[in-house]
Amino acid sequence: MATMELGINLGRLDDIAANAQRAEQQGYDFVGVGEHVFFHGPIGNGLITLAAAAGATRSIKLMSTITLVPLYPAALLAKQVATLDIISGGRFNLGVGVGGEYKKEFSAVGVPVNQRGARTNETLEVLHKLFTEDNVTFSGKFNTLDQVTLAPQPRQKPLPIWISGRSEAALRRCAKFGTGWLPYMYTPEQLRISVDKINHYAQDMGRNKPKPGQFIFFAVHEDRQLAINMAAERLSKQYQQDFSTLVHKYALAGDPDDCVARIKEYVAAGSRTVMLASACPGAYTGTNEQLMADEVVPKIKQLKIEDSQ
């Protein structure tokens, strides 16, 4: 029998330590943090934020949701990831995404946005070598290494890598490099189809099947319609498009029973890890997350799951 793992994304930068401790006390398996260099609103750097969370907690796992891999030099990212895994006592999970929805941040760091997929794939090759080998030599399109050794390497062998995205290229990337699959803005049916494809690709590559997960925004309130309105307003602002007709498709929004029922649909589609992120006004975030922890998470944790993955 499989068990569900649930995580919560951390919000405000000025309260990261306390929020991470609260998530640990609430029984979450992960805390997650997203990132952008520039975006439509305030947002920090995921690896630095998770370092603060690591120092404030003892057992909860850490996941970058998501690290924008093409924005980093591969060797520098390898050093940061290895360091974070070591200082956290082997609790770090690297979430990998290519970004691209905010093109200005790519031009700001000198990375052509049309190279983001190729750069990500090459970086994942470099990370694998640096995390597992000494005296690494590598000659690629974007990276050149000449007999270098990363010391120390990550504590976890292998370091968990969760691939995010929505494209066919992301599915193949997950099959080749991922230990987990963490799509976002996905319906349960899309998740089911993607898991089948990834498993097929992984089998052809002689790799193990990655663990299926789901990243999802949520707003939960005893007043169902109020929760729906909060999520639609927040996501419309965050992604600069109208989410009023998309909330039920891509988010958890409603009363606690609605949220339990929707997560169960993702579980039935194959998900074994769900990363949650608040989609509500800042003043309601604490209540939103506490209600999720009190009324929804325990019911998902107690599910008995036949694991065929």
C-alpha cells in the first residue's frame, strides 16, 4: 500500500522560518518555494529561501517548486544544490522547470528564452556527472568542464529531482532525468495521460518510473463561492489572465469537502505527492493554510492506496 505525501508552499519572505516550522508541526511532508528573478509581483529566490527553512526545521523535506534551471550556470547550480542538501541533512528535493512565461527575466540574465529547454537538459546532464563522479570532463553547447570535482557532493544518493512542465519535451525530460513528476495547471485526466507517457518513455530508456505528483493552487473556505472567488482573483493577477473559468479546472477551490474530493481525483489519476500553494488574499493565507491542514490533509493522509506505479 502506498501513502500520500503532501507539501505546502511557503509565502512571505519575512516569515519563512516561522512558516516552515508551522508546516512541520502541521504534519506536512514537504515545504516548497518557487522563484523568479522578475515576475508580476514580489517573489524571492527558491534556493536561498529554502536554506532559511532548512535552518529552522529538523525533519520536513524541502522542495524547490520550481528552480528555473536555464537561468543558472550549471556548475554554480550544482554547488548550490549540493550545499543545500548537506546543510539540511539530506532533505532537499530539486524541482526543475524551464520557465519562459516572463521573458524579461531571461533577457535580464543574458539567456535566450528559446534556449531554455536545451540548456535545462544539458544542465541536468552536468548535475548528474558532478553529483556522481570525480574529475569530470564535459564539453557541451553551453557548458565546458575540464577535470573538475564537486566537493562535497550531495548527501542523498541520488538526489531527488522532480521535473515540472506541461509539454511533451517535459515528459521526455522527466523520463530521462527525473525521480518525480510534478506538473502544474493540470487536470486529473491530463495527469493520468502524462504519467502513462512518462512510464512508457522511461521503460524505453531502461529507467525506473518516476513518482507522480501534482502542484496545485488552493483556496478553502466554509463558504464555497467565496473560496472560488478568492482563487480566481489571485490567479488572474498572478498570471495576468482571466482565471474565472479556469479555477475548477486547475485549482482546488471550495469548502473542505470539495477540496478532499478533488485531491482524490488526482490520487486516482496516479498522484502520490501533492504540493499545495495558497491562492487567496494575503490576510487570509494563514487561515487558508490552517483550514487545509485541519480539515483536508488528514483525510488525504488516511487514504489506503493500491500503488501500481
